[in-house]
Amino acid sequence: MAASSVSAAAAVPAQDGAAQNSAPKTPQAAKRLEKFKTTIFTQMSSLAIKHGAINLGQGFPNFDGPEFVKEAAIQAIRDGKNQYARGYGIPDLNSAVAERFKKDTGLSVDPEKEITITSGCTEAIAATMLGLINPGDEVILFAPYYDSYEATLSMASAKIKCVTLRPPNFSIPVDELKSIVSKNTRAILMNTPHNPTGKMFTREELNVIASLCIEHDILVFSDEVYDKLAFEMDHISIASLPGMYERTVTLNSLGKTFSLTGWKIGWAIAPAHLTWGLRQAHSYLTFATSTPMQFAAGTALRAPDSYYEELRRDYLVKKSILVEGLKSVGFKVYPSSGTYFVIVDHTPFGLENDVAFCEYLIKEVGVVAIPTSVFYLNPEDGKNLVRFTFCKDEGTLRSAVERMKEKLVKKG
Ligand code: GLN
């Protein structure tokens, strides 16, 4: 029997319940997912635990979300809001999202027809790809890009086209972008403020994207989960540019703004004709999202402006501790205008590439960062860059800097 059929046969349970053979089974995945590995965030967070390292890798706060939001969730559970929610969101949350979008962008949207509540922005992204992209459609990404974009586009059998944003400013190479637009381009998938670089798309850059999309009838999927963590300039939703709302899906979530990344409440805002497709996918992916958490999310989104101002102020302090710290260690630190991430060039320390540097950092220094090569179609483009997060309490950020100061030595 050929080796491949042995492993296929071994996957079938024996009639009597005993294992048919004890050979290790080859991991199996559908072809469209074969190239993807365990996500870099999962890998790095387990290494952090294994080595007792300070985790400045995966972006989750090590402090808790606000009491008034947690109390609202507890109250909703006690009030018996525990059965399936309406598939596209409880009415109160759809309205709260519409109110916030109006406040932020000036756009009035119909909460019933144009807003869909999902299980985190990751599900909103997947529902958008699966609901609006046909096999073979081309979708343009800006590298480095968040890992789920490539995987969900692959699930939708899309063809990925990519332009690379390069340091120091990670600006859009406009001519390159124009040159990869074709008659098969269905959408541009963008993210501002941008993970992992902290770049925010300027009004000029958004205008370039908008005019290309209008000229060639292209959709925009805009991931804006860090919109409230905008430090150096005001966040602009591309949907608010003239002629863009009708071709844009705006994606967002609760997790980053309310330090509740484990709640997994997200949403997609899009005109009714695009909402239709993404809701079709959402209906059969998750159908509905946790009911009590949706009630609490409605309370959260109606927080006074002072909540958002304080969040920003707190993050500015954290950002400065990390950025100044990394500079004093000897990294070349690239400017980060938004998000809770910052990108550095690790080459002063003489390690071969981003993965080797991160391994050294965990094992010898006791700090976790994220190698960025996984965020590029061509991994070579990320080999000098690693990402740190500052969504940690001040003491943790200071200890991480101290460890690096003590143990990292510049070469040459
Ligand atoms: N968005 C988080 C980050 O970039 C990770 C979320 C996840 O682990 N999938 O760090």
C-alpha cells in the first residue's frame, strides 16, 4: 500500500473502536489552507508562556476593560438576554454603531439595512470576502498586511495582488498601485490606522484610492479597528469621501477601544446592496453573535467623549515609554501615528533576520516581539523589521525595556 493511502486509511476509525495503526497521521487541510501555519500571534504567545518572557507580541492589553461595560454584560446575563440574538445584531447595538458612525464621519446609515454585527472584526472580514468575492477576482492588499486577510481571501479563492509599503513612512507607492489595477480587480482591502506599521493613510492617499476605485468600479474593504487610537493625525474613514460610501465596507470592532479583545464583537457598515452579500456569508458562518455581549457593546459605544480622550491619553504615555525605551536600547524606530504597535529595524544587533532576532529576544532577553515577514507576500521584505506592542501596563513596558537594555548588544 502506498504511504499516502496508509495515512488516508488511518484517518478512518476502526469498526471496533481500536486504532487501525499507530503511525502518526499527516495533518490534513483543504488545498486553499495548506500554506497557512499556526498564526504568528498564537505561536509567539505560547513561546512567551514557555520561556516566561514579557509579551510585547500579540496585541492584547494586560489590563482590564472598563467596569461600566463589564457591569452591563453581567446585567444582561442576569436579565436573561441569553438566547440567540437576531442574526445581524440586536437592534440596540445596530443603532449604537450607526450613532457612533454618524458622530465620527457625518454619515447617516440605516442600522437595520446597512449594519451587521459579527463575532469580532475577523469574522466581519471573512464574511466580506466570502460574501462579496468570486473565485478568481483580484483583490489588492497593502503589505505588510494583517494575517487573516490573505487566509480569508484564499478561502474565497481570490487572486491576491499586492503593493508594498516601505519604511520609513510606509507611504503608498501610487504608480505601483495604479499599475496593478486590472479589469479583474474587484476590491482593495486596506487598514488604517495600519497594523503592523502604525501608519495612518493621509487624506491625499485616500483620495488616490478613492479616485482609482471610482474610475475602475472597485470596492473598498476598510479595516478601521484602531480608529480611536489615532495619535498624530485625525482618522479618516474612506467611506466619508465623495462617491465612496456606496462602494465601501467599513469594518470595526469593540476589542481595541474597550480593552476587551476576548469579547469578539465586531461589525460591518456597508450600503444595503453590499450588506446583502456579507450577511449571506455571516448567516452561515456564525449566524449570530453572543447576545449579552451585544447589549454591553451598545452601552460601551455610547460612552462619553471623555472615555475616548482618556484612552488616547493613557496610550500616549505607554507609547512614549516604549518608543523612547526602544530608541535608548539602540533600535531604529519607525514613526507610528496610530494603533498600539510600533515597528523597529533590528539589524543593529546583527541577527540574520526577523525570525532569528525574535527567537534570540525570547530566549536570551526574555521579551516577545512579532517577526513581520509573515505579513508579506514576499517574506524577504520583512526580514529587517519586527513589531512591538505597547498595549501593556507601564511597569511591564519599563521592565521589557530594562531587559533589552541589559542584554541586547549592538554589533559593529
Ligand atoms: N490583532 C492582534 C495583533 O495584531 C492579534 C489577534 C490574533 O491573535 N488573531 O496582535
